[in-house]
Amino acid sequence: MSSLDRLSALMERFELKVSPTSFEQANFVIVHCKDNEWPKWLFLTPKGHKLDPVCDATDVSFSAHVSWGGESNPFFAALNELVKLEIDGDSDIRPLIELLLTEYNAPRCGSSSVLSRLSEILVVGLLRKQIQQGATSISLLGGLADKRLSRAIVAVHDAPGKMWSNEELAEIAGLSISRFSEIFKDKVGETPAAYIRKWRLTLARQDLSRGDRVQEVAHRYCYNSPEALNHAFKQAFGVNPSAIRNSA
């Protein structure tokens, strides 16, 4: 996987689903103003923010529900309550919307699957834009928007079971250890060690929910023993790992 690919590890770990639905159930819409023939805005509300106010005096061209791991996904959790993109003049997004609306307005055999796939591609395009614009956000977006930090963050995402040191991550970022730690805290809002710990525990919870054994998960994510994982897991989530596994 390329060290510049800032989404693939997240896409592999958290399933992106986009399902066309009514506006009332939607958190992702394409709209156009009543005096505009071409759709003007793309809105995504990943945290359940109501769409009604932002869609006032507009017509909804397409509506869907997007799920991508919710608050468990650090990228999705870092997004604003309302993500919006002006479509006019966007050479990357506009052709996708043309294809999607053509399929949506004249459904044919297999249209449901085609709409879902096109919608997913469109959402990925929107997420890429968020990374490009994320330099002002103190969160994972801020870290991924920084080309130096993003190399280190992608390395952690790709290999969560590696015993990472600040020295190794600083070298990947091309920075001194002190400068790397300082910039990481400023951009992401927490230390590299804290982010790595959170990422590992998120993945551990996923694996346990699929029924993986506590001992295996502890070993997979660099915990010296199941007891060490128990302690960290309960601090983070308020329950023991075995409770998550048993519910699976």
C-alpha cells in the first residue's frame, strides 16, 4: 500500500455503505437551488445533524444514508457535524454526480447496486476533499492533511501490531523526534502514543466483536498479556474485552 494513501487502511477496517433513501432518513444529499438547473451543493451530516435548515429553498436531487463505522472510525469522528461541498466547477466531483443522477432518474436493471457503488465513489471523493481542507482541523484530519505526519499515521494504520517508537515515526515523517512530537500534538490534538493506543483498542474491539479470543487480540496489538488488554480496554470502553467477545 502506498505511504501516500491516507484512506485505504480505514476503508479496509470500516465498511463504507451508502444506501439511497428518503430525505427524512438521509444524512447525505445532493441539492440544487430553485433558480439553478445544475445541482449546487453536496451535504453530509456524519453525526446525525438535521439537514432541513441547510436544504431550505432548495430541491433535493438525490438522498442517501452513509455509514462508515460511526464514532469508532477516527476519520468519520473527526468530520464536522455538517460537511458541505460546492459542486460548481469541481472537475472531480461533477462527472460522478452526472452519472449518478442519470442512473437515479432513469432506473434500469441493477440500478440499486449501481447507485450504491457510484454513491460510495462520490463519498470517497468528498472525503479526499476533507483531507485536502483539513489543515485547520485539530484532529486526525489535521494530521492526514500534513504530508509529513500523514506518512507516519498511515504507517501506524497499516501496521497496528508493530511496536512503534517516536524515533521510527519521526524518521518516516522526515522530522526530528522533538519536532515530530510537537507537530503531531498540535495537528492531531494528542500525542503519537495516545493515538496509537486508541487505534489499537478500536481495532481490538472490532476483532473481539467478531469472536476472536482475548489472548490472540492482546498479542496482535502489542499487549504483554490478556490482563494488560483488560485494563486498557476497560479504561477506554468501560467493559471487559470478554464481554464484547461473549456478546458476539
